[in-house]
Amino acid sequence: MVIKQRHDVSQALKDARMARDAGIGMSGENRIVGFLQPAIIGAWLKEAGVAWSDTEAAKEVVQKKIISGEFDKFRVWEGTY
């Protein structure tokens, strides 16, 4: 038996594109870095061998993935953090 999980990330991509086009979340002290669904974050954490409960390690994994350039379409603000 093979079980495949599929997730539709098209809404997150649309939200990120609309926010970029409108300039939302790109100024001020608090910025929107990107739109990510829990399924994506879960896959990244599983790949890195990090538990959801390890918040500091999870933050590092998400930061590295979102800045890597591989997931640019999910980003709103192009700066670094």
C-alpha cells in the first residue's frame, strides 16, 4: 500500500502575490515575510528531523528554507531577518 499526501498551496501563492503587488507588509517594524501552510512547515520540520514542540529549532528551519531562494513564491517581503 502506498499512501500519498497532496496539498494544494495555490491559495498561499495567490495570497503572497496579492500582498506583494499591493505592497502590504513591506514597511514598518512588523513585516510579512511570507505565507506558509502548516503542511509545508510540517514537511520541512520532518525533513530536518525537528519536532513541532522545539520552537527555536523550528524557527531556524523555517528561516533557512524561506531565505534559501527555493521558496521565493511564498515570500512577500524580500529582505532578510
